[in-house]
Amino acid sequence: MSFKFPDSFLWGGATAANQIEGSHLRDGKGLSTSDVCPYGAFGEIVPRQAGDFNIKDLAIDFYHRYPEDIALFAEMGFTCLRLSIAWSRIFPNGDDAEPNEAGLTYYDKIFAELDKHGIQPLVTLSHYEMPLNLAEKYHGWASRDVIGFFEKYARVVFERYGHAVKLWLTFNEINVTLHEPFTGSGLPRDCDEQTRYQAIHHQLVASAKAVKACHEMIPDAKIGNMILGAIQYPFTCNPDDVMHTLTQNREWLMFGDVQARGYYPSYMTRKFKELGVEINITEDDREALKETIDFVSFSYYMSGCASADPNEQAKTEGNMLNMVANPYLKASEWGWQIDPVGLRYLLNFLYDRYQLPLFVVENGFGAKDVVNESGEIVDDYRIDYLNDHLFQLGEAIQDGVEVMGYTSWGPIDLVSASTAQLAKRYGYIYVDRNDDNQGTLDRIRKKSFYWYQSIIESQGEKLTPPKA
Ligand code: BG6
């Protein structure tokens, strides 16, 4: 590829506290909603008991090993690391009067270490978890009170880290409450649509309040939203399929529309009516929503299709999004369909819609890696996936889309969010730990480590056109 990515383009990887840190109760941390999901975000919720064990309690022990891991990221040439702050380290119960100083100190050390290596942090305020107490005592985001707790938390971390962190995101995949209400909003899984959309509304208001606080407190920072970019194509050119696809895409676009435009899109009026949902939106809420984001970020792993035909829908498999499979695409072992062109399409689609800078903050290939007899991990399948997606990202930039950066998911192996497996690996860095809790936790550079290093070093010039 003769094209070079812009000098300002940020290269790196993305992580989440509950999937890497471990130390789930250390230094005063409270339990989070993730800590009671030992089988992953969509698995059974299991109350904690003394002496029990969840793979995330140790995860990859980033809590202690961060200097080594950050040095490895720097060796690859990262200029950016996306990570999340565990809200329950700062406010162990969510409604505490004062923040937990030991939790704040931990992230001081992380940001100092990143600074030492010239890596810019991109920080998510809430990535698939909230203090468990808020879920138990307040029914999570169903309660309006949680808006205030979140705003307080956001203000505390902006005050503390504003000198070091200039890029922020509010909620990871804010649209996930539509698919998984406990992980997304601390709601019971069987909650009705009224509760679900009211909780989503509270989250949208809280997000806008955090955006406002960030603009006031760190004027030289930028803050964005984060959506699961679940783009769907019409399964056929039958107008019914095309119309159905528009409706399906609006389910997740609604979040970006509110956060980027400052008000609910008109199509939601009919949607709420059809669902029999009446959202309590106060005048203060409407005023708060007017504070809009500086950039749009999203995760992109796969695309899918939408069909108006219930028989086609029944054939769907592979992911929580229940999209109809695309016969032109291959899929990963977990059924996630691989569509690099979809990334270019989505970038263009979102830029046309919002005319705001975009940031690809998650993308990657989960696979079972094998350490060969020479102790190497030859992960050509991952290199192919990442090369093809980054190539298409380069095409989108040439299409005129403003893209701030790319942080691939799980630059170091981590615990899977959906299945709590370590066997589903995304990293450039292998971590010696297995699902049966065996392993030294040693880090090993995979073949993709050197590949990504060369891509960053060449500013994308070494990307190759996708193989036919
Ligand atoms: C995204 C989440 O949806 O997908 C991450 O934001 C998650 O937390 C990633 O890890 C990959 O999903 P999984 O289930 O393979 O870990």
C-alpha cells in the first residue's frame, strides 16, 4: 500500500479493567457487576461467597504486571492505549460519600507509566461494569439516582487525571443494554421494555453530564461516546428487507444520534409508541442532552444481515446480536462473521451521518492460539484479519473520512467478555494462563507482535491488499 496514515493517527490497543486487572477486592475495591458473572457477560449471575473463585479475580494480573505490559506496548510502537477505570475502585459502593484514595492512586501509577513511554491514554469511564451495590440497592440504571453517582465519579476522575488524560469515552458499547441489561445497566435480565429504555435514558443523560463536566474541567480534552457498530445489510433487495434493515440499524444508531445531535431522533416516537413505552424525560434531561460529544467511537468485529422474513431470522447463529448470516462471509470459530469491507462502509456511513471525527476503538480476531515446539505463536490468521481491516480503514481515510486512531481489541490476551474464556485470545502478546487456571502468566510475543510493530513503524505503508 503506497498510502501512509496521517501523522496524527493514533495506533494502539484497547482493554477493559475487569478483563485484565484481577485484584478484584484489593486496595478497597468493591464488587462490580462483572464480579458476579463468572461465566461471562451473558452467563449466569452468581452471588459471591467467601473462598469462591472467578477467572477475572486474577485475569492476567495487569494490576501488578502493568510496567512489563506497558513496556511491551511501547516496544510495538503504541501511541495510544485504551483502558477503563473500574468505577468500583474509586467508589466501592457507588454511593459512597468519599472516593477511595487507594483506587485513585492505582490509576495515578498507570497514567505515569504510560506517560513515561509516550503512550496517550484513552479512558472509558464505564466498560461493562458498575459497582454491584448500585445494581442491588437501586436496580442499576433504572434509578435516576445513579445519574448523580456517575456524574460525581466522572468529576472525581476528571479532577484527578485531567492533567494526564486528554481522551475520554463515557460508556462502552452503550447500546448493549438492548441485548444484555445486567451487563449494560445493572438491570435484571427479565426486565420489561419500559424499564430497559428508561435506564438507557438515564445513561444517555449521565453520559451528556459527563461530557459537560469534561468540557468544563479539562478544556483541552476530547470526549466521545462508544457504540457497538452492529451494521446490518439487507439480506436481499426485497424492499421489505431493505426497510427492515433500516429499522434494525436505527436500534443502535439511536444512541449515537442522541449523543451527537443532542436530542432523540424523530423515529423513536413511533418506536416507543409501538413498544408501549413512555419515557420520563424532564426539562432538565432535555437541557443536559444538548451537551454533545466531540467524536464518535465504536467497536467493529463483524457485520450481519437483516431480513423481514421470520424463516431467515430463525437461521441466525453466532452472536448475541441475532443478525442473519451473510452467505458471502466466513466466520471465526465463535461464529463472528469476518467483513473488512464492512469497516470501510461503516466509517463512511457514520461520517456521512455525523460529520464528526471517528475513532475505531475495538476490532480484532478471537482465536485459540498454539505455542509450537519452538515456543512461538504463529498467528497468521490474526495478521490476515487485522491487515485486511486496517487496509479498509486506510481506504476510508482516502474516501475523506476523518479517523483519529485505531485501538485493536485485547493487544495482550485477556479474559473474554462474553464467555469468560482465556482460550479466546486476541493479543499480539500471549499470556500463559488457561481456562483451567493453570499457567505461569508469562508474556510471549506472537508473530503478530512484530507484524503490528512494522505496520505502526511504517505508518500503515506496509499493509497489503486483501488476498483474493
Ligand atoms: C466488545 C467488548 O463487545 O467485544 C469487549 O467491548 C469484549 O469487552 C470484546 O471483550 C470481544 O468480545 P469477547 O466476548 O470475545 O471478549
